[in-house]
Amino acid sequence: MNFPADLSEKYFCLNGEVLPLEQFSTDLLEGENIIYEVIRVKQSTPIFIEEHLKRFMHSAASMGYNNIRADEVIASIKMLLKSNPVEEKNLRVTYYQKFTTSIESVLLIYFIPSRYPSEVEKQRGVYVETLEAERYNPTIKVENKALRAIANEILTTGQCYEVLLVDHNGNITEGSRSNVFFIINNKVITAPDHLVLGGITRQKVVDICKRNSLQLEFKCLNINEIGNISGCFITGTSPGVLPVSKIDSINLSKIPGIIYQIADEYEKMVNTCQKNWR
């Protein structure tokens, strides 16, 4: 099971109704063409909720799901957080349709087990490995259970923090559950938008680069060019902005200061989001 419920929490929300977690069934996770968002909740505040909802609705429209409304999603999230406040945990919002004798829509919102980087990992960086794999239609956030299973196995056996995907041309596009940036000559490099799932944190980093006049280039880095980089970091709901210290067998001896600068700016945006939540 790729996204089990966090059994330490008390409630979940199904089609607008808050229910005890005892009524949660794994059958609810077995739909096809499931669209989803994973949202970081900090002190009962969903971080960057507007951006997540915008992407969620884009995925819904792309899949032809016309019965879902943004206002019912936000209302359900608020109901769940009121019944089940949390200090810090990831929330998963899923939607799919069952086709039996009629079309049944399922909007499921629940907490999932969450891991955030330690202070040591934030300072020293993490180890990542590469995997020859690519997403079909990467701009839509839809479940890819086969890819997720392979990535999970590598994360477990290789004891790495994340897996970077390498396409058939040898280009590194994104992580299995993150986006990736590289530093070359103090320039920030990341894959073009059409080749990746446009992560919310990724877009925040792009905004930070533009606002601070940092050099930014949208292009793929080939796996053979890893030796030319001076730094690397991944971005995502859980890791935030997280330095990388090693890619496969290649050690990155020093983390450039520009990565810490971007990480600090990102955390300021998170704090502002908390202050503005109602």
C-alpha cells in the first residue's frame, strides 16, 4: 500500500463527512486514475493550500472529473483539521470515480505517515540515487503505483533519502516524490516545466530565484554531467528545500551558500502562510 493512513490520528474525511479512523478501509485506496495532493499541515495550517488546490483542480480537469469543486475540498479540509488538529503532519487529498451501475465520486482526505528532514540533514545534506524511469504525462498528479513501488524498494534497500528519475536520453528530470535543482557556477538549473510535475515548493524556489536576481535556467542535466555540478538540492512537501550531499557514488564535498539562502527564504514563506491562514 503506497499511501496508508496514519493510525496515530483520530479522524478522516469521506465525501464531506468527518468519520472516526476506525471506519477507514484500505478499499478506499484501491480506485483507478486517482488524482491527489499531499499537503503539509503545520500547527493545523495547510501550507500553500491555494496553490495545491489550483493544481488539484487542474489534474481533475485533465482527467475529465467535472463533479469536484474547490470549495467543497477546502471545506472538508477545514472540518477535518477542526476535529483533528495536528502540530505537523502531511494530509492527503484524493479524488476518483467508480464506475459500477452508476458513477460514484470519492473525495477522501486523511493524514499519512510523515517524515521531515532532521536538522543534521538540512545542514549536511542527504544521499540520493538515480533510477532509469520516467512518468507518463508528468504534469498531471495522478498515482503511478508501479513507479512508486520501485522507488520505495530502492529507498528501503539503498537507504537513500530520494530517487532521481533518469529518462531514456539520460537526462535527470525529477525525483520520485520531489523536484531537483542543480548548481553550476552559481547558476540554479532545473528541468523544463513540461517534463516534470510542477511541485508547489519548486515554484516557490523559482519565485525566490527571480525575486533575488539569482541566475536560473530551465534545462535538464544529463547524468554524465553530475561531475560538473557544485551543488544539488531537492524540493517537496516534506523535505522543503533540502541539500544533497551525494548522488550515487559521487560525493558533493561542499554545499554552496546559495542553497542555504534559498532554504531560508522558503521557510520565511511558510511562516507567512501560517500567519495568513484563517
